[in-house]
Amino acid sequence: MQAFINARLFTVSGPVIDQGTLLEKDGRIIAVGRNLPVPETASTVDLAGKTLMPGLVEAHCHLGIFDFWQAEAGAKTGSSSLGEAVTPALDYYYALNPHSPGLKRARQTGVTTLLTGPGSGKVVGGLSVVTRTYGTDREQIVLRRPAGVKMAFGENPKHFGKQGQMPATRMGVAALLRSALVAARNYLAKQVSDDPGKRPPHDAELEIMARVLKRELRARIHAHRADDIMSILRIVDEFNIDITLEHATEAYKVAGEIARRRIPCVTGPSYGSRDKVELRDETFANPGILERAGIQVAITTDASIVAIDYLRHEAILAHREGMSAAGALGAITLTAAEIIGVADRVGSLDVGKDADLLVLNGDPLEFTSRVERVYGAGRLIYHRETHREEWDQ
Amino acid sequence: MLALLNATIWPAAGPKLERGTVIIDGRQIVAVGHDPEIPANALRLDCRGRHIIPGLIDGGSRLGIHEDGNGPIGHDEDEIGSNEAPYLRAADAFWPEDLAVTDAYRAGVTTVLVEPGNQNTIGGLAAMVKTYGSHVDDLVISHEAALKVSLTGQIGRSYSDFRERPEDIARLRARLEQFSRSPKEEAADTRDLGREVWSRVLRRELPLLVHVYREFDIANALQLAAEWGLRLILEDAPEAHLAADILAEAGVPVVVGPLMVPRFGERKWLSLRTPAVLAQKGVEFAITTGHPTIPIRYLLTQPATAVGEGLDEEVALRSVTLAPARIFGVSDRIGSLEPGKDADLVVLSGPPFAATSYVTAVYINGACIYEQKQSPIGERSWGGA
């Protein structure tokens, strides 16, 4: 048992507690508050002058799978009966490497949970996974699998056109998704046919799309422009699927439409260049506008588009352009955990949750605050004073 | 004439002044101090609670030549296929209407180095450019701030497609050899643009701006510069902290950055502690975004983060004001709040590195070109259920 005492506790789920105490046992948080009695058996960690908050949660990245490369690279291969650009059954769990430098960097910079998965090179790319960033056993570190089906609208999937395949246009992108959903609906209808001879053979791709139709699996749909978002919303209305908007760069232009359908947005990465035409109207004001419209908002680095180190910096930049401090902090902790479906385990300092803890030397929303320690399930996994960079060894 | 009164002033050329005054006349600063005499005809602006800093300078960008939001058609920084073109001039590609130019001055960035990219061994001439004015020539302070070259063998967009480093070194050595022996005066019918540039480099009229990654790239550049007596500036330099001693000894300045980017490949060993190490060793340095790698509007985020890693605040501010102005030879005009300098300054709602500070006004050449009257910062309470 450990007692973290005298810290400024940012619980995220409740008010900030000055001079607070957090008790950890067997990797879980067992008490949080002010003036808590500390059991004699507990080893105490005095965090006077420090901030203690939940480990950060990255709701959209590619670490552990494609650590440092363009996300699209990994999602261009494979094909299925639904087409070259529609491969729902590719499970990126099988590409997750617990020993990857990307996960290591994440835990050293305070990110203890992340959703990782396929890129945006296909209309339907495959299955994502939510993992801890610490631990070496893949079975142990994964918190949720599958954690949604990655899909993509806009510029990225159109590259198939260059190889003479569909999609070459935004029309083609929407048509492929519609067709896949219709195929899955037909598949489900045939499964309940009275004539066993008409029941379809097992189809791995359609099984996944059927789970999307049944709202058992979330579609996580990459989109930048407002017109792409509206195309997605038409499909949502038509098929009643459960989705998130990933990047959601121009979501602020259609915030009312998104809010009305209660669709969460994972915004960003905006600490990066606007090279692409569809990023032209990108702004860090987006998350704040969405927040005020009542939308659930997470903030992402899309690591390693932006380095995972700067997830907290992106939250600061969103706050500087209008998002509330509480909303910005939630966007990289509890709200992010909710959107990726692991809020029962991580994202806030609440009794029963994993003791994934981040110690900073100041306010979480200051650029000048730095990561001092990181704990994963109560175990110290990074300590600034003993950590040596590779060049420093 | 305009007097900005009662602000906390960060002159960059000296220590911070509490409750100070800056007086602007026309395009220039005429006084900075605690209690300068304020001429009767001066308009007085009370800046109580505000902080005033020099206009920010990014010493290493592709602003305006790698356009935002226009896709590949707007990428004008690398003259691919012409690996050796010293006479290319970045100012010829600078587009003042790039979205990011507006972003820049709204964020208080009033001057930038605009340079060719890293892909050619000999990339061309970098320019110092202000971010607000009527047309390109109104903006350019220096068409020939430095000759940009690369020692990193970089080519193409992919990290698997490199030239070998010795090839870059050999090419540079060949040119230095060739032109160090060429005549000082050109005959009327043998003018050569490339030779003109190299001659100026060899005469120390034009600094050589060298893109480096690794510690040994730095050593290579220092060796070349020492052999030919060149004025040298290093840029990017993610391993500058490892070469701080030799940089200090050689008295060579470094424009470090982008720093807040993923650590892999040639940048595997970059560190946010680099600026503090360079400061401690006495190396002159600026911090750059490498825009568009990090968007220019976030210029202050890197020095602010470096402050968290031990860098002194005033040194951090100098790294994006006076230091780049000195490094590129324009500190007679910009970079600090001193009488006689261009009135390029930024009024902030609070200290420059606080997350809750925002730009309230930007002046370029004495004109207020941007004002923000309402705070853009979100609700500050931490809420909680």
C-alpha cells in the first residue's frame, strides 16, 4: 500500500483537492481526499508542492503499431470481399508490440492509456485496440479489444483511385461504406431466414459490419471537412450506427448537427502543419466551440503525427482558444477514457480505478510544468531524477 | 507619437522593467525606461497589468514559401533536381497572403527568416521578412540573410532516401576550393550568379547557414568553417546539447529546433533541455519552429517548455527575439526594445510564458496592426462534479 500525501489532487471527476491524500493498494486507488488517515503499513510518498493527476489518455494514435510513421502506411494493404478499401476484419491487436519505443515514450511523458489502430488510408481500415502503455504481456496490457472499427472519409482514402480502384472520389468513399452496411444488413436478414439453406456462411468481414449495425461496435470515423462530416451524419441517420468523429477539424462549422446526434469528437492533432487542403480551416478554437455545444470532446496527438510528449500541450492550446480548463483536462483524461470505452478503469482519481498517476511540478495546464513521475497501476514507471536519456547514459 | 505606460517591459537587451514606458515615434522606438520624459503631443496608452515584449522572431521558417492549406502546389521551398543552386532566393517565393503569415503576426511574430528547405546540398539564399506590410518588397529586411546549405544528406520526403553525407561535404569543399581561388572582380562577360554568392561567403559578407542533425554533422561544419574562415550559423541541430563545448569554443551560434517533434531517426536524441545546456555553456542560440513543422503561431510554446526544463525566462525570450536578430545581422533594426530600433512590439495580457497570457496588441513599424480586446482564454475554474 502506498499513500501519496500533500499533493494538489486534480481528480478530474470532482473538484481540485489541495493538500490531498491518495491511497493505492494492489494497483488500484482505494481512497482520495483531504485529511485521510494513512495506515501505518503504507509507504508514504510526499508530494508537497506537486500536482497529482490521473495518467493521460490518448484517444487516437498509432503507437505500438506504427510508432513514428505516417499512419496510412499500415492501412493500405489487404483486401476483402467488400473491396480493396474495406477491410473491417483486420485486427490491429496482432500488430501491437508492447516493447515498442512509442509506448515507452508515451509512459515516460505521462500517457498511461491509449487507443491505437489502423490509419486512415481505407474507407474501413480495421479494428482498433485500447492498451496501457506499460507492461510487457500483450494479453495483460490490452484494456479493450476490439475498441471500434476505424473508417475514413475525405482526402486520404481517395488514393485508391490512382491504382484504378474505388474510391477515387468522396462519392466513392460514401458509396463504399453504404454498400458495406447494406451487405451487412442483408447478411443479418438472411441469418434469420426460415429456410436454413438460405442462411449465409460465416463471413468475418460482414460479422464486424453487422456488429457495427447492431451498435455493439463503435465506428471511429476520420473526417476533417464539414461536408465530409455531413456525409457521415447522413449515413448515421440512415443506419443508426454508433460513431465518433476522429479529427473533426471543421466540426465547429456544424456543431449543432453533431450535438443533436450526441456524437463524440476526438479533435486534433492541431499542433502540426496544415499541409493538406482539407486542413485549411483548422483551429484550436474547435474543441472549445464543440464543448459549448454540449459535445463530448477529446484531444489527440495522433502520435506520431504530433509527438505523444505534447498531448498536454495541445490541451493547453485548446484552453487558450476558448475551451474551459476543466474541459481541456478532461479531453486528455476522463472524457477521452469515456469515448474509448475504458472510463470504468482509468481517466480520473476515483476509488476502484487503476492507480495510473501523473506527478507534475505545477499546474497541468501550464507549458512550464513538467512531468516528474509516472505510476502505472501503482508502480513507479518514470522518475525524472533517476531517468537518463539514451545519450546521457 | 505614442507612449505605452505602466507595463512590465521585457526589453530583451537588458533586464525586465516593472512599471515601465515605451515611447514610439513614427516607425521607431524613441525611449524605453522607468520614467522617460513624455512629450506633450504623445498619445498615452495605459498598459497597467500588461507585459510588452519585442516583436517575436523565428530564425528558421518556411513561412510563406511552404503555404498552409494549399497542398503540394503551395510547397515552394525545395528546388528538387537542382542540388546546387546558391543563387535561389527565398524571397522570390514568399507569398504574403499565406494563411500562416496572418497567424504569425496575430501571435506576435513580426519577423521571420524564410529559407529554402533541407533537401538540396546548396539550397539558396534565406531572407529576413516582416510579417505585415503592403507587398513583398515592403516586408523584406534582408534578401540575403544567409546561404542555406545542408550537411545531412537529406533528399526526398522519405527518411529511407538519403544522399550519403560525404557527398555533401565533398561538394561543399569543391566549391569552397574553386571559388577561393577565383578573381575578386568579375569580367563584364563572365558573370556567374553562383560564384558571386560563394565569393561573398568566402569574404565573410554572407553567413553560411548549415542544416545539421547529429553531433558529428556539427563537428563537420565547424571544421569546414575553420578551414576557410567562414561565418557559420547552424540550424536544427537536435544534438546541439552534445556539442555545446565545441560550439562555445568556436563561438558559433545555433538556431535549434523544431524541438517539440517526435524523437526518431536523426532526431532520436533531441531534448528540451538543449536550450538550458547551450545557455549554461555560453553558446548563442535561437529557438525555431521550423514552420510548418511546428506552426509559427506556436513559437512561444517551445521556449516556454524549455523554461520548465531549466532555461532562464529572459534567455528564453531572447531566443525568439534578440538572439535571432543578432545571429542574422539585423539587430541594428529589430530584436529588442531600444531607442532607434523599429517599433515592432507585442503587448501581452500577462507574462510571456504563462498559458493564460494572450496577445492584446501587435505593432509593426510603429503601426498597431492587430488588437484583441476580449480574452480568448476559456473558463478557468476547474469545475468538478
